Amino acid sequence: MGYLEKEMELLEISLDKNNLFKFDIDIRNDAGIETEPHVKFVASFSNMDLVFEMEKIKGTLYEASIPSLLGHINEGEIDCRVEVIVGDRYFIPWQSKGNVIKTLQVEAKRILKKKNRKNIVEVTAKQIPKKKNVRKRKLKNETYQIVDKDGSIIEII
């Protein structure tokens, strides 16, 4: 097993944007192993591990690119580590606690408009009693007048 950091630093991983972490990883191959090392960044959650291949930038500098994980995982504390596999040998040269956070939060609340008493329109209705003793008078083109007993026109149909 490789060197483990004595002082644990808290690594912050943004849930809603891409993350880029750089590591200085010195791999000394005194055993004469000719295979290229496989370097990975591992984020361990309670129910799964997410593994990201790290890319060698130059010399001993490696980079872990972690995409936005919004919708896939929740905020909270996780365990992080760098794994190096050289041939048939396995090393963990770095590990730390991590904190997955949202860097942008948007909240919306519905605003209820208070009723303005001045703008309220009230409508009331009352039943009109039927008039007794009405008769129909036929006009041209199938039009009728409804006339009251005293001769006043009530309605034209």
C-alpha cells in the first residue's frame, strides 16, 4: 500500500457543475514493470463507488475530470481516494473525506395576491314571479308578442 496523507483535507465536489482536480502522483518504477499505470479517482457513496479515469497531463501531474452529477447522487459527505494500479500491484497514495454540495440553488414561492375590496363586483339575483293572465299575439314571420291583461307588452319571441 502506498503513502496515505496524515492530514485529511475535505474535498468539495460540486453536484451541479463539472469538477477538475489535479494531483501530483510520483510513480517510481524500480521493479522494472513495463506496463503503463492506471490512475483512477474514486468517490465512495454509501451504496456505490463512482470511478473516474485520471489523465496524465505532464510529468507527475494527473487530472480527474468529474462531470455534473445532479440527478444521480445526493448532497452529503463521501470518501474519496486515488487508486494506482501498476502491473499487478495496487496503491492508494491519497484519500480524503469529500463533501458533495450544490453550488447553485433556486427556490420559487407562489405569491398570493390579496383581494382588493374596491375591485369586487357583487351580483345578486332574485326570482321574478310569473304574471297571470297573459296571452300571446302573433306577429309577422312567426314572431309573437306576449301581452299582459292590461295590454302592455311583456316579451317578444
